[in-house]
Amino acid sequence: MSLFGISGIRAVVDSWLIQLALKVGLVVGEKSNNVIIGCDTRTSSSSIKQAVIAGLLAAGSRCCDAGVVPTPTLALAAKDFDTGVMITASHNPPEYNGIKLLNPDGSAFDKNPADS
């Protein structure tokens, strides 16, 4: 199963996605010292965001919580950070959510880790 689509990770929200969010935070936190994170208004966004933040902090990264913001706003704000993390499922149905990783130039991570 491929985790990354054209716009990050997307899945139905369940315990697996929350555990994955923690793991994403750990991995990103190992490579990025300074991360900004934001989310959309989905009811599941807060729990996923907190799981990512827990991973980031456990890995020793600094984390700035931008709160509820549109994805383009977080992409612009990422210029002052090593990485941006947006919790959103965009146009998917409400039972979905996801994690979009952003480079400092606002572009999305490539699904090939060697390119990000």
C-alpha cells in the first residue's frame, strides 16, 4: 500500500492513522530542527496534530503550532522553518484526514524520500 498520494498521506481516521502520525513526527523531528504545523477544521485534525507534535518533540525538534490555517498560508509560513506539516484531507469525505509535508519553499515533499 502506498502511503503518499499526490498530496501527502490520506486515510480514514482510526488508531492506525494516529499511530502513523506519531511516527511521522518522530521521523520529521530527526531531520528537521524547527517545524511549523497547522490543521484544517475537521474534528479529527486536533488529535492527529497532537500525535505529530508528540513525535516531533520526542525527537528533539522545536515545533510552532499555527492552529487552524489554510494550506497555502502554512506553505508560505514554512519559509521560516525546516519543514511544514499540514493536517488536512482537503476535498476527501469527513471520515478521512491526512498529513501533508512541506519544504521551506512551500512545495510538498516528493514521495521519493531521496528528493525531499
